[in-house]
Amino acid sequence: MAASRIAMAGAAVLALAAPAWGRSMTEEEILAGASERIERHRKADALVRVVGRDGAPVRNARVGVEQVSQAFLFGANAFPVLGFGDAERERRYEEAFTGLMNYATLGFYWGAYEPAAGRTRAEDLARQARWCQARGIAVKGHPLVWHEVYPGWAPAEVDAARARLQERVSDVVLRFAGLIDRWDVVNEVTVSASAANGVGRWAARDGGLKVVEDSLAWARRASPRGFLLYNDFNVGPAYIKLAQALVDGGAPVDAFGIQSHMHGGEWPIPRVWEICETYARFGRPLDWTEVTVLSGQHGWQRPPPWPTTPEGEARQADYVIKLYTVLFSHPAVEAITWWDLMDGAWQGAPAGLLRADLTAKPAYERLRSLVRGRWMTRASLSTGSDGTARFRGFLGRYRLTVTVDGRTATREMDLSRGAGGTVVVPAP
């Protein structure tokens, strides 16, 4: 992120300091209400009915409840996966990723994906996507249209660039259909017009709204059921105006992405809440696409080595727990993506949940205790005289194990927001 963009990002956050609807809540007030919001928005009621062969209810059947997946997406970019070239480091990275995450972002930056015209890294990306798919990890491609990482061979003239971008969007989305159906279609168009390349000149000539509308339309034609996002770091007035125009114009945008690289310091929790409230009003889910919190000295692009420190790791862990709790509690948020999983990636910053040697920081361990502990449901129940057992669980997929007279049967069920879940299990 260039220096001018850094300043814009900070100004954008401050621009949301005074909500139009009245007094901002304090950090203490926001956190105090988080448990109730989580209970209300992230859980649903479930009913398990056990019946005999004659259809009669079975009393005193034991019902084991185990959540096997979550509806909420907890992710990180997975750029390094399958690329370590060292079996032990690969194993440790994969173990850490799957131990916490159910969502991965893969890199489709045009200049890296297609370094020469017609020569792509499609098979490398497909291997990564298949790795995720085999482990039940949802995948998003990032990004399809961006003014940065623009290939040197690509056209600079607007109409030629636009035609080539349409070809790229259609080709990539169709090629990866079924493996990747979730895309950051356009990235950071609010600042694209300053770039001296095809995307920048297109934005300068026709406006950023036109760039986003056209790109979303191309992606939607290629993937009628795909999940399409617009993503930006510039969360102030320019993005707000763009989001409103996209919604008013009926553009096929399924979610808005919020970048939150906090190299300069942790964002105040009230500002995080106000951003959620501001963008929730557009009636689309929010994906916090790029969350960065340092565990060393704050700053941007410091000279290496840029170490993690014990004090920084404690600060990072404390903030991360508050941040994730607040975001998980907000009904508009459906995904959080950490950027990057291990230290030393983007800008060489100590921004990982893992150190450079792939050992876990306190933030990883504490976050795992929430994501894979407190925010997942497990229970042991018994049916009543009507053959039913009830529970309230976190949204997601469940495995139910029913035991009657020493015999067992298993079923799966889904709990979804607003619908809950009911399953009938014949007695084993």
C-alpha cells in the first residue's frame, strides 16, 4: 500500500467517527452487548425427533451433538500453501491453517497469474483450490480487476484494456467454476484513476462506478450463481458513494469487502463498529477481507528485520480477541480474513498469527479457543416422552449420534439463520 493510500485509509476511518444517527457507543458498551448479539445472530434452535419403526416416539434415547462445520467464515490468505518446498514447513503451515480456518483467499493478481500473454498459473491455483476443497475450506479468488500488479504486456489504451479484461474475467471465472465460485471482482477502484495503465485510464475516462458495474456484469454472466464482491481499503465517503450507487443501480454485488490493514496502529473498536453499521445499511453482507494487526513495532515498510516482540504479541492477542468478538457479533458480517497467517509476508511485517518459524503466537491460540471452542456447539442430550431433544447451537453443519439400547445411528443436519433445523432419526 503506497504512502498516499495509507494516509487515505487513515482519513477514511476517521471520517466515520461521528455517525449520523447519534452518539457513538463506547468500546465497553459494544463489548458488553456482544454475547447477546452472538446468541441472537449466530445461533438457531434445533429439534431432534427419534422414532421407532412404528413411528412412535422413543423416550430416553441418547443424542450426541457435534458441530462439524461453521456457517461463519474464518479465513486467511493461503498464498503459500503447497509452495514451501520443505515438507516439514509445509506440514506445519497446513496444520496451523486447517486448525483454525475454514476459508481461504487465493491470489489471482493478473501480472502474477498471467506473466506472459496466454501463459497462466491456472494449474497451480487449481491445485491450491483442490487442497482447500478436500478439507472443507471455502475458497475466494482475489482479485480479477485491479490497477496494481497489472501485467507489462497488457494494453494501456482504454478500449483494448477493457476488452482484454472482459476476456480475463470470463475465462478465469469459467475455468475455476466449481472450485472457486467466490470472487473479489474489483479491488480499490476508488483510487484506480491515478494509475498509468489500462485499468487506471479506464477509471479516469469512464469513472470507477462504470468499471465496477461492467466487471460485475461480466463475472455474473460467467457465473450466474457465483458470489461476487467489491473490495476496498478506502472505507470513507468515496466507497460509501460507490456502494450506494451499485445498490441503487441493481449491480450484481453480493457483498462488500472491508480491508483493515492496521500497520499504523489498531483501529478503535467504536470505529470498527461504525464501519459495520455504515456498510450494513446497503443490505449486503460484509466480508472483512484483509485484517492486519502487528505484533511488533507499528509502521509501514520498516527496514528488515522487523521483529515480533513479547509485548507486541500480548497487545496483538488482546486486540484480536476484541476485534473478532465485535465482528462476529455484528449481524451484517459473514467473514473475516487474516492477512497473512505467518510473519514476514506482506511488507515483511510481524503481522502473522504465526511467527516466521511457524510457531503459534498467543493471538492464534486465543483465537482458536474462540473459533474452535466457545463458538462451536457440542452437547449430550436425552429425548423426552415425546421423543424429542432440543438444543440451540451455532449456525453450521452438525453430526448427530443417536443411541438406543446400545445401538447407534448417525445423521447430519444444518442450522441456518432464521430457519433453525429439524431432523427425524429412526431408532437404530
